[in-house]
Amino acid sequence: MTIDNIKTTVKYSNEEIVTATRKVAERLNEKFKDINGAVTFLIVLDGALPFAAELMKHINFDMKFDFIRSSSYVKTEKVSSPKINYSSLVNNEGKHVVIIDDMIDSGETLSKIGKIIEANKPASITLAIMFAKETRIKQSYEEVVAFDDKTTGFLVGFGLDYNKMYRNLPYILELET
């Protein structure tokens, strides 16, 4: 497949993604097995939606959903500062929150989201991440990561986009630059 005349290769198959997502769910199930009440899944839109949909199939505890919108890229170029839009109807004070995101690249976006959520005084914040880059800023929250990714290229598919497209691919492609 080519995208804007850029050759691509399959980096992760759908089977690999589902298997890794089940492992994330197992860790979350263990962590929250004795929690009374629902855990809030805060899904970072748009990219984390497919990962969150797969993840929730394997969760054994009660959960609520909330959404936050973030944008950090135009095509393959990182914007100067992530744009975040959040208007919650869920009260997370004293509750456990799992922030679900498709990727930690630099870590800047999740740092900003974390500060927004901390203002609501949750009992805990956990990150459930599909891909985490090696070069990221380590967060002060527990991270449950499906793939520690050493890729230096740009990834698309399964929620990850290139110019707002290709999120629907059931696998992950790496753009060869």
C-alpha cells in the first residue's frame, strides 16, 4: 500500500494488536478487581477509539465512558502544542480514571490531560496506551502499555491517522520515509 506516494509495510497485524490489548485488559482487571463502583475510561479522541473498543471487550469490572479530544499532528508533522478539548459530564472526584490513548509519542499531550483530570481530584489515574515510544517523557501515572514501540517512522491504522485518514485499518502500517 502507498499513502501520498509513501511506501508502507505492515508493522503489527490485527491478531498481534488484539493479543496485546487482551494483556492490557488482564492487567487492568487485576488492578481494579476489588474496586467498588465504576472506573471511568477517559478515551482520547479520535485515535484511541478502536483501541478502547477492543479493550472494553475484555474488561471484567464496571466502567463509565468519558471522552476528551486531542490533536497533535498534521500529516506527519507534530504541531507546536497539543490542542485539547474537554467538557466532562462525569464526576471523577474520588474515582479511578483510566486514560486510554493510542500513543505516547513525546508525552506532552498526556501530561496536559493528566493535569486536567487531576483538577477533579480522582482516587487514581492510570494510563492504558496502545503504543509507547521509547523516547517519551515518563509520566507520573502507572502506564499499562500494549506495545513499547521502537519505530522511528510514522504509524497509521487501528486509530492512528495520516491527515485524518486510515484510522479504520484493522492493522498498523509503518510509513517508510
